[in-house]
Amino acid sequence: MELRQLEYFVAVADEANFTRAAERLHVAQPGVSAQIRRLERELGQPLLDRSARAVRLTEVGAAALPHARAALAAVAGVRQAVDDLTGLVRGQVAMGMVSSRGPVNLPDLLARFHERHPAVDITLAEATSDILLAGVADGRFDVALIGVSGEPPPGIGLEVVLDEPLVAVSGPEDPLTAHATITLSELESRSLVSLPKGTGMRAIVDAAFLADSAQPRVTLEAGDPNVVAQLVGRGLGVAVVPMSLATHYTELHAMEITRPAGLRAKLALAWRTEGPVSPAARVFISQARALLGL
């Protein structure tokens, strides 16, 4: 009996499909089938029922599966114990990020972690905050940099990385350049340039308009905050953006939002506090918090 055979058996049991199991394991599907048949011959009993479209466990397979998982976990534990003793970190870290990261230097963070732990594979994906938060909760991401628009769901830890005021901005030729302050209800009739729904910033803006008994008229959406700023700069509408973005584009005219007052944009590091977390992910989260001054 080989560990590889147990790994293939567990993968097919999880996926209920030989092809998907092979894709998950990054091996050829015939090889998976052959190894499991060898395991079945050694045990003298079929582990999988292949008669239906979806592969199912036989009664013997269902009894054997927990022991196969335990064997694989024990091997991983031996490897982890050795790595801990020698100071090595291996594995994979999956990180997600929003496009609007402000001044947070994410490439530097990832590069510094890679220098310290070259054996860890890092994957990075960009999405909206709601998708990232759901991905952290279900384990698709180990950690994510998200826009915060409320309290996190249970089992999610958050550390705020960036907290800054939100301001309204217009283009240089807009009549609003005569205003130093504004309320959101005064923008109700104006074309609004905004990030799409699902982003933390859009959730904050929509809630703020509602709090001021106003209805935003979003006519242009862009996933990149820089594109939002550039569209406003060309006179295609007004927007509500973080102060750092408004000051970066000098052609924009920024106005303090007095009602509702105290609007702020928050960027946070999110990770799972409940459920399994790999050793590599634990080290990454710890070092990310330290490097970001959290």
C-alpha cells in the first residue's frame, strides 16, 4: 500500500469523479484509476462504485476513507514537525486583493515574505470585497485585502490597514468647484462615477446616500479607482473617493461631505479565525500583520 494510492482514493472520494480528482492532483486520469485498482486488489475489496455517473463509495470504501485521511494527515504531521524543528515553512498561501489598495505596498509585502520563505508558493487574485470575504470564509483564500463596509461575519478576523476620509470630487470645469463642502443629497441629480456593486467603497457610498435620504444616479462604473478619478477629471460626472486618491489627481476638485458626516474608507486584512489554517498561511498572516504595522 502506497501513500500515493491513499491520496488518489481520498481525492476521488471528495470529487466523486475520476477526471476532477486527476485535475486536482495534477496527474493523468488513467494513472489515478490504475493506482486505485491496485489498492483495491491489495485490499481484496472494491472501494468505489463506478456503475453510476457519479463515483460513489462502497460500504468498504466508506469504512476505509477516515483511515486513509488519518494516514495522510499523520504523514503531513511528520513533515510539519521536521519543518518546525528546522525552521522551514512549506506549502501554499492563497491571497486575494481589491484593486483599490491605496498606498499599501502589496508587491513589497509579498516579495519580503518570499525572500524569507522561498519554499512557499504564493497565489494572488483580484476580486471585489464581497467575493474575497466569501473566499476567505470558505477557504479559497487564506488572507485577503478588502474594503470594509461593516462588521465581518463570524469566524473572520479583521485588522484595519488604512483608514481615511471620503470626499466628493468633480472635474476642473464643473460648477461645483465653487463649493468647499457638499451634502450627498446635493449630488442626487448628478451623474455619479462609482466602483461596481460588491466593493466595499460602493457599499459605503450607497449606504451614505440612503442615510441622507438621497438616491445616487450611477451612470458610469469602473473597477479601478484610478479610472473613476480619470473619468471625473474629464468631466463625465462626480464621485465619492478616498482623500488620498483625490489629492493624487491634482485636476480634481475635492469637497468635504458634511451630510452624512464622518464618512471614511477602510482597507483591512481579513483571515479565517475558525476552521483549518495551514502552517504557511499562519506564518504569512503573522508576518503580514507585522510588516503592515498591525
